[in-house]
Amino acid sequence: MKILIIDKNAVVRAGMHLILKEVGERIAFDDAEDINDALQMVRKNDYDVVLIGLSLPDLEGFGILEEIRRDKPCLPIVVVGMHADEQLAVKAYILGADGFVEAEKTADDLIRAIEKVVKGRKFASEKIVEAVLVELRTITIQNQALPGLKNLSRREKQIAELLATGVTNKEIAWQLEINVKTVSTYKTRILSKLNLKNLAELVKYQLSYA
């Protein structure tokens, strides 16, 4: 089994190595500490599962999740949260995670999550499942009221809101810790998905649903 572990904290990554050696089969590990390394590795290698640690800033951790899911729709992904947080779990599942494990839980939970997702199944506690269902119902209602927004990813919605309030590409890149060219790519994608021609139309669109 080949596993990619993504977390900025080397101690956390080392801890996951130790836990996963208990799975009972030969495992090869690759480590990545940021979005650029992670995406390069995912695009160059065939992994059985990816673990994303949320000791990364939320925006970066979820940004990695979105990008990996876009590039590899069928690649099993487990998000490891640093503490019990239903909202983080909900976001992870909505963005495409196959499992969510709280770091404070037992090592057995992480192992069970991996064993399930590599078989094409999902891993979640009953409490988290209920929270995800509630959130999905809310999103369905919002999408019906705001046609077009359902086509945007979480990151695209975030950048669209910043652009509509007059934040420059450079400022957005600084806030989200991404490249300015990446912001420009998102901007083009947002306008295309919303069938808008320019920023002025984006501002009007945003105001019309404010």
C-alpha cells in the first residue's frame, strides 16, 4: 500500500508513520508539508490513499483536498482533524473526503478509516453523519435560491466574495497564501462558471444576492 501523508508538522507525520505500520502489510510512505509538494506528488504517483492533516491552516488543508479531488476524483482521502469539530468534518466531506478522523481518537480509528476507504467505503461517526446531512440540506436550499453558485467550489466562492468587495489579486494571494497567477486562474474560472464578463458584473451579481 502506498500512502501520501500531508501535514506541515513533521512530528505529526512521523506519528502517522508509526501508527500505520501496525496495519500489518508493507506500506510505502511519501510526505508533503504544503499544497505545492502535495499536488506534485499526487500528479506524479499512484497512491492507494491520501491523509491530510489539519494542523495545516484550514484554508490550505481544504484547498489541498479540493485540488486533489479535482485531479484524482477516485483517490481515497482521509482528513485527520486536530480535535473534535463537526463543522470541520462537514466541510471535509462536502469537499470530497472519504473519511474524517479526530487526532485525539485512538490509532485504531485511523487504521479502520484507511481500511474502509481503500475498499471504496466511507468512514464517519454517527454524529458526523447527522451533521453532514443537515449541512447538505442547507446547501441544497441555498443552491436553489442562488442558481450558479452551486457550480463554484468552496475556494472559488471565497475568492469571488473577495473580488466582489474590491480586494486585489495580490492581496487575495497574500491572504490565502497562494500564487497571484493562481488567483488569476480562479478569477477566470469564476467568471466563466457564472457566465459573467468582468469584475463589474461580478460585483452586481454579488449585490443582487446580498
